[in-house]
Amino acid sequence: MTNTPYQKSQGPLYLLVHSDHYLDVHGPNSGAEMASLNQARALAKAGRRVCLAARLKEPVAIDRGVEFFDLGAEYRVESALDWADSQGRYVLVAAGKSFALMLSRRHTQCIRRLLVTHDRSAGDSGLKPDVLEHMCDHVLCVSEAQREKLALEGIPPKLLSVIHNGVDFEIFRPVQPELHNPRRLVFSGALVPDKGLHLLLGSFVTLLPAFPDLEIDIFGSASLWSRDDYLDLPGIMAAVPGVHFHGKATQSRIAQAMGRAGICVVPSIWFDPYPLTSLEAQACGCPVAAFRVGGLPEGIAHNSTGVIIDTVSEEALTQTLRELISDPQRLHVMSEAALAWSHRNFDWQDVAKKIIRAAEPSLSFPSLGAASAAFQLGTPGTLANDQ
């Protein structure tokens, strides 16, 4: 761990403590890991000194303006907090798990405590709502659907704010509509039942007789969620022409596939809070088809940048894909709309400014304009260590 910041910073240090999942700074990750990385990078770009503490796959000191603290196999959160305390006043941002919030109570230099949650329930943080409200100043949700769910579970609404995820536009770059192949689909995510890949594969098999040149690129692995395979991947590829499993891949490789696909399918069947995949696909000009679950509808302009499917079923997905594949002109128009929509709504720099507003509420960012008007902070709780 280095004590030298990447650039001259303003304001307090931001210590982001990731959950106990491993994080690969330069390689494949699941959505929560990528969100933590992108939040840290955006905060650094906004002029804050940022340290991301996580169980690192490979040792990294500084990357893209972010310092890194390796929590090791033992998940040594106490060591990261002790280090941050030695640096002076700091903001603690706990990503997913409340463990760091609890341990930070004895650290006098921690001036504000935030929980960023990418999970489906308050209990996923490790604490019940009536305990969690005493541990942090604010809970930052990634979607309105998630905020409403957490409020129903007992977290006081005044603690809850919504900050949607963003897109790394340096990687997920615009690709003109005419370069997208309407007969090529793409899926990216953990290969687990929750993500609904089995429904997509069933639809693909049904559609093949009508569209024999149909292909699908599938990126991801069950290991992204530390689970075992639930599908026979080699058997599927041998039996079904046009199915390509690529395993875990870098963001750049996934972006290339999205840049040539006609449709990105996000068939999640569980409460998916606000997946990055649908945002990243649109940033490449690839329309999205997804079920109406969790926060997915908030990141897609229905019938403009993609299609939200009301019924969660293989039959409904098949019908939607059949209609889209059969209408290349409609996909072309959606591709154009997706490019414009993504750059207006999914900027990580706007995300960073909103996080800073939650951590340093005296600041304002007029440049956010109308986008910031929807971001309303409640009255933060007061902790004994606040200064």
C-alpha cells in the first residue's frame, strides 16, 4: 500500500471497502466488482483521493488514479481502517457488506459512513434494517425498485437515496447501427439460474428453424458468483449450432461483442437491482431485451432503446426476440436511440458527484442540471464520531 496519492486531491480521503468477493483490477469481474471499481475511478477523476480495499486477485498499488489496499485471504478490514485513520479524515463507503461500518465505529477519523448496496434485500448486507440504520449515515441504492424494496423491509426512507450505475465509456464505445448484426445475440453475466440463461437458450433453439444463421455469444461463468455449473456447456455447444460460450472475459472483449450484436438479452428472473450489462450494451448501440424485474426497466427506454417483457417466461421471450429479429429497421432505430440515451443517463462522473454530495452534503454540483434534481438526499443520521 502506498501513501502517495495519484494526484493532488481535495476533500477527505474516500475509503471504499468491497465485499469479501475477490476483485481483479485488470481482469473479469461480476457486476458488483465492476461497479466498485468504476465508482472508485470516477471519484478519483472528480478530484478525490480514493483507496479501494478488497481481496485482490493480483497485487496493485495504483491504477487509474485509485490506490488499492489488499485485504488478503483473511479479509483484513481492520487493517484498512487503521491505515485510513492514520491518513486523517476520511469517508467510508462500504460496498455490499456492513462489516466495515461496524468496525469503523471506534475510528475517530471516519467522518461519514455510506453503504452502497447492489443486493436484493437489506439482509444481504449482514445486518437487520433496525440495526443497519444505526451504523451508517446513508444507504445508496442503485435503483428505485431497490430503494422501495429496502424501505418495505424496514430501512427508514430518510436514509435511502438512489444513484444509478454508469458506463465506462472508454471501453464501451459507440458502434454505428449498420455494423450491428440483427441475427447475432449477446449475453453477459454469471451463468446461474437467477440470470435466466436457460430461458434464453430455450428461445434460441425454438428460433433456429426460422433463423438458421442465428448466433449467440455468451460471456460469463458460474464461478463469478462462486457457484457450480448448472448447464452442460460443452453438450449445448455440440448440440446447438450458433451457440458460443466464451467463459469469463475482459470488459474490452465483451464490448467488442456488444458492438456487433443486434440484441443484448438480459433474461434475469430474480430481483436484479440494476445490472451493468444492459447499460453497457446500449452504450455500444446494442438494443436490450429484458424481463420486467428489479431495476432493469429503469435503465431501458421501452420500445425505444430496447424492450421490457412483462411476462417472465420462455414463450414471452421467444415472441419478443422473433419480432425484433424479423425487423432489422426497428433494431437500427433502437440502436441510434440507445447511443444517445446511454450518454445522457449513464455517466460515471455524474455518479461520483452524487456520491460526493452524500458524503459532503454542503457541496453542490450545478453542472448536473436536471439529472441531479431527481437525486434527493434525506437528512443523514448523526454518528458520535462525526466531526
